[in-house]
Amino acid sequence: MVGVPESHSGWTFITSHARVLAVIADNPNVRIRDIAARCRLTERAVSRIIADLEQDGYLSHTRDGRTNIYRIEPDKVLRHPAEAGLPVASLLSLLLQDESARVKKPVAR
């Protein structure tokens, strides 16, 4: 997969739930296997995260043959009190705004 970073250990700024949601926002027909590869998670972990997001109403899916088509609820607000009132759409716009630029231009170290 092009543009996928190597494994990472230690803390990060973005949670796995946010990463999974961003991948789905980028492609609503994405397979769990591809989400797992892109987020550097197991397929089982991705399945649990999707179940969490669906249970709390952030995400839903419909079946089209063997494919899931995901739908994100963009107006649903984030859970933490520090982000009270901030919709999921705002978070996703930050995570996805420069995705194409990052794939084309690696960050200087």
C-alpha cells in the first residue's frame, strides 16, 4: 500500500477510533482489511472500533452484496467534555484536509 507509514510504538496525538473514522470518511466502501493496514491495527481491533462507533451512533453501515457501505454522522458531537459541541465533521476536516499532499510530499525530518 502506497503512503502507509511503518509501525509505530509509543504515544500519538490521534486515537485509533479517530484514525479508523478518517479512513472510512476517505472511502465509505473501504474493507476492514484495508482499514487495518492503513491504521496499523489488527482486523479484530478495527472490527471492535467500528462496533464502538456504531453503538454510539457515529457510524452506520449497509450491505451491498459482500461490501459494507459506511455512513458517518457528521453532526454528532465528540464525546470528551473538552470538545463539547464540536462535531465529528470538524475533526475529520482536520484529519483529511491535506491527505493528498502528504502522500505526494514526504515531511522533512
